[in-house]
Amino acid sequence: MSQLSMYNAVDALPRLLSNLEHILKKGEANAKDREIDQQVFLNARLAPDMHPLKKQVQIAAELVKNAPYRIAGIEAPNYDTTPETFEEAYELITRAKKDCKAVSEADLNGKEGRKFSLKMGPRDVDFTGITYLSGFSLPNVHFHVTTAYNILRHNGVPLGKFDYFGGS
């Protein structure tokens, strides 16, 4: 039995993007079945002051991609793109998962206590590796995946609880 390490804790992040991809594929199929332009779903939002579905995907992908690099103290790959189609969303998810997994076990393990700060709005926020993963990255990724789920569900896509977990 393997022990919990920073490396295998971070490995939960790509799985969340796989779950998001499953949700998006159900949304895309539903749009086709109902003859709804995919832009309707991709630009849908739950409230006027919330980001649309396509931005929820972009933020979730960025969070997953950035987490292991920030924890390890390595410069993350830079890509600032918001998907405009379902296909672009899947490509972004694939890229973020690949980049997340590119950070090695040796780079992550033992970094639980590594201290660093991030600029968030007008202030700097201090983290350790474990507080960043458990108190920032994981909750934020869950928030954006949940919001994507809720946007599609609100628009009539027949999603259930098991879909949130990737349909398994």
C-alpha cells in the first residue's frame, strides 16, 4: 500500500479535469441532440456576474496546470486561452493534464512545507505547499467543475451525481 505523498495528492487534480471533460461531452452531445448551437452552452452562466462555461473550463485547467509547478517552485508553462468550442475545451484539458503530470515525484515530494506567496488582487497571499494544494487548488478546481456541471444542468443537460465523478 502506498503512502500519501505530495505527488500522489497532486495527482487528484488531473482526475478532476477528466471528470470535467466527461461533463462537457454530455453537454456537447445534448446540444447536438436538441439542435442547440454549442455557443449557447459555452457562453451560458448561472448569474450575470459569474463567468460563462468556457471560462469555468479555462480557470479549472489553469488551476490544475499551475498547482504542481507552484508547489515545486518551478515556472509553470504559460497559456492564457479561453476555449471557444467544445473541441478547444478538450484540447485545453488534455494540455493541462499533461503539464500537471510533467512535474516529477522528486520535484513534489517533501514540498509540503515549502513557503511561497502569490499575488491575488491587491495583496500577497502566503502558502505552504500543502495549504496551497488542500486549501486553495483542490477547493477551487472543485468549485469550477461544479459550476460547469451546474451551468449545463441548468440548461437542461441530463447530468447526475455520477457524471460529476466522471461517469464511473
